Amino acid sequence: NAEYMGHFLSVYFFSPLMLPVLVGAGCFSTLLCVWKLYHSIGKNPFAVDARQPYVPIPTEPAAHQAYLKAKDKHIKCVYHPHKIPAPLDAIVIGSGVGGLTCAAVLARAGQRVLVLEQHDRLGGCCHSYSGKGYSFDPGLHYVGQMQPTALPRQLFDQLTGGQVDWAPLDANYDTVHLVGRRRIPIVKHPEWRSTLLHHFPGEEATIDEYRRILEHQLKYVPALLVLKQLPPWLCRVLLALPLLRWPFRQFFKYGGRSAADVIYPLTSNPELRAAFTYLWGDYGLPPNQGSFAMHSLTAQHFSKGAFYPVGGSSEIAHHMIQTITKAGGAGLVQARVGSILLNDKGRAVGVRMAKDGCEIYAPNIISSAGLINTIQLLPASVGQPLTSCFQHWQPSISSLSVFVGMQVPPDLCLPHHQEWVYTDTDFDGLVASMLKGGTDKLLTDGWPNFFITFPSVKDPVAMAVAPTQRTCTLIGLMPYEWVRAWQGPHTHRSHAYEQWKQAAGRRLWQQACELFPALQGVTVEYFEVGTPLTNQHYLAAAEGAMYGLDHSVRRFTPEGVIQLRPAMLQIPGLLLTGTDMFMCGVLGGCTSGWLAASALLHRSPILDVLRLLQGGLLPAVRRVWREGFE
């Protein structure tokens, strides 16, 4: 019988006669799932425009302090059982931008959502902190696509009531500093091409081809979003059928390769290669290891300029949590979740708090804590098999961060742009040499590459409130292994750790002062250094990872894209959001939140916003077809 069945399949099922049947079945299944996804089922979260006239942040000293106190009441509401609203529709673990976005979308749909954050303030990587009167944003330095007409800005505005303003940076938003060679300014379009040609005359064809590839990749981002939302089995059908897989193959044509594999054949000029690939630090993997999909989306993200949130990154959490509380929800801090509760049928039904053992129940649990942390919250009988299943997904590289607050002369001019410093054009070689040399070589020779930015000069509120104060943030990538021996309770680090941390931070500051001699004359009033252990403690980041899971080539292959999705753990009632589900960055985290909310609401809230803004479904579809998700 088995032999006969094998003969039947080989002759009939795989014959050309079956192709129309397979294509028809694939088309029908696709249309059915798309209809279920985008058909108006349930309440439209965005039937009404939530934007209100923007209310500027006061800068007069007394009024500004009152504003900050009012903000703290929203983003620093400490956990207590009596503050838990009931009944709950959903619980979100973690208040990163992905978790807050998902919670805010659900709140717009009328759901009561509880956000639980282990830190002492909401925001995740988008939180702000203060020291000696200086304010710092550890995780957000600049964001693209925040011009008023951009779709990401319009989506943001619907979740914040239009109360987060975005200050545009200079046209030259980044500078690539090749030490001992030259500085290459990176500017927004349309000046990007002419600026590069000024620095690389005769490379017109190379620059145009690079730009063509970037635009090709951006055009097929909707295919990536489709694969994140359709059932995995249907995704595999679409990728297998020749007549249906074309748009997906166009995305993976370049996206499933490394940045070096796509870019390096375009030119042999090492400095032009560096100008193309410098932003690998934005996702943590050098060109030979990082995915071109991630590279291209990052490059395109800033192509029309960069922006900074007025008042600092905590403004995002401040206004999103108000959207959540207006619907009856809450956001509580110092609220570490100890475990996710499953019923006898294996469905997620609630969480148990680590502090007091309090059990909180809701029909849906959304984890914004990252894949690795989420698995650790599950019962061992469930979590251990999942750990083995997903062991190929590893945390990204971490970093050492230096935060400096200084008094400066009124006439001191510091750049609005970010400076990416490299001591060589071989970025993969720099990383390999750093990892091989270890901490001793680092303290002696300095950091081979690092990032420097001056947040206060980008924020008009900071400049108005404290005109003679400036802040500087320095970031140097480093592996968790360098500090693993010192892991343990945050309040009981060894003296050797503190000595090393300060020495590494001072070395990085010394290099910054050499690049910007004007810094040598300032009065430093605040100096703080963070390591991977700092990230692990305050952000609960696995191994202090900067960007969640590694943004490797594997992550953007068809199987990687299909696997990393909100329902990837296949536990009923439990969804994941955050950068692990889509990609790193503020908009990457936001998109993951929209995807998770879409899975819960059984509709596309992004399309709902477009329908609201464009005046109907067909105009919304035309906009996406014409402009994509810009």
C-alpha cells in the first residue's frame, strides 16, 4: 500500500496537472486569512481621531518642576495589589515601547490593560533618568520617520494624543569619523547623494546602485509584515508556490544575505564601504555578520532626517500610559513578575508577582520582556523544551555607556548630529580585534569604535531650562563575557568591578575629549558609567543585550521571519511583543506592538488608522501601494 501511495503521489500530486489546484488552494487560503485579518471584526480602535492640539512643555523653572512632578505620577506609580484594576482584559509584562504600544492600542479598543514594569519607572529602553540636575536617555538617541506626514508619526500621535513633539535634527544627522583619515557627513535626502559624491567623486554609479537596492528592499517590507501575521503553515505555502511567492522572494533577494555580501561587491573603496555600512552599530553586528535587511531598513529609516523627542524619551511613556489609564487600565512599577500562570489545559491565564506572590488573572498575557526572559517565566515543564527549541537565538552584543553632565560657557557650540568613531574601515576586523584583545588592551589602546552624542543640544526644552548645562552620552560596544565574573546583586558589586568600570569610562571620555577639544575646558559635574550588568539590572536585558536577540542573517531568512512572531511559543493566551518579534529600535518595537494587538483584536489597527486619516479603505490602500509604510 505504501508503494502504491508513493507512486500515486509522484505521478498525480506532483504532476503539472496539479499546479492549478495547488495555486487555487493557496490563493483561497491566503484570501481567507487576509479577510479574517483585515475584515472589520469587533470594535474599531481608531474610529475617532485622538489627536489634540499640542500643549508645549513649560520651561519656566517653577512650572517645569510642576510638570515633572505630574509626569512622575504617571510613570512612577509603584505596585500595590489595591492598585490593580478589575476586571482585566490583558496583562502586559514589561513597559518597553512594544509593550506600551500594544497596551495603548488595546486601550483604544476599550480594553482594560495592566502594564507591569520591574524597574522604578515606565518606558524600558525609552525611559529617562536624572542625576545632579542632568537628564539622560539611556536607550533613545534619535528616531527617523517622525515628520508630520510620515505614517509612523501618525500612528504614534494616535497613541499619545499628539502630545509628543519631535524636534528635527540638522540635515547632517550622522557623521562617520574615520580617525586619522576624514569625517564623512551623512545627510538626509535629497542632499545625501550629492554629499557622498562630493567626498567620493567618480563613484556616481556605485552610489546610485546602492540607493536602488535600498529602495528595492523598502518596497517589499509589506511582505515581511504579512509573514509576521499569517499562520506559519500558510506562510510556507506562499513561499513554496511559484505564482504566489514572488513578492516574498523579492524581499529575501537581498534581505536574506549579510550587509557585506550585498554592499562590498559594489565598490572596493574601503572608505565608501565604511560610509555605506557605518550604522551597523545601530543593530550590533558588523557587516559580515549583520543582515542586510536590518541594515537597509535602518538606512531608509533615517533617509528623510532624524528627530528627537522634545522633553526626552520619557515623554513617550508619559503620554502612552495616559491613553491606557483613560480606558481603566494602569501601569505599575517595581512590579517584577515571578512567573506566568498556566491552567490545566496549558493556557496562560495570569501572572504571579515576585515580590508578594499575588496572582493576577486576565484572558490574555502579552510579554514585552523578551523571548529569553519570557521562557524563564514559564513552568519548568514548559520552559525547558522551549529553551532547547529556541537555543539558536542568542542575545545581541552589549555595551559600556558613559553619561556626562557638564557646565559649559554660553558660547560653546556642540554638534546636533551623532558621531560614529572608527579607527579602521575594516569593521569586522575591529570587532574581532577588540574581542581578542580583551579589557587590558582596551584600557591601554582605547576603544576601536564608539558612538558620541549630545542629547541636551537636540532638545529645545533642555536648552531653555538650563542654557549652560550640557549632557553627553558615549557608547562603546562590548561583550557580556567581560563582566560575567562580577554578576550578582546590584548593590554588592566588588571593588575590582567598580575600578574597572570607572577606568573604562574615563578612557572613553578621554578619547571623546581628544576628538572634541572644546570638551577639555568644561566643568564636569556628573559622571556615570554603565556596563552590561547595568543593562541587566535596570532593563532586565538578558546578558545586558542592547538590541534583544542578535540581528543576524538567520533572523531575516524565511524561517527566521516566520518563527519570530507574537504567537511563536504556541501557548494559548500568551503573545510576545518587543524588538525580538520584529526588529530593534523605537519603530521596530512599536511595530511589534501593533502586530501583537492585531493578533488579539483580529483586525489590522494600522489599517484602521489609515482609514481614519485617508477617509476610507480604498484611499488607505492606495496610500500604502504608493508610499509603502513611509
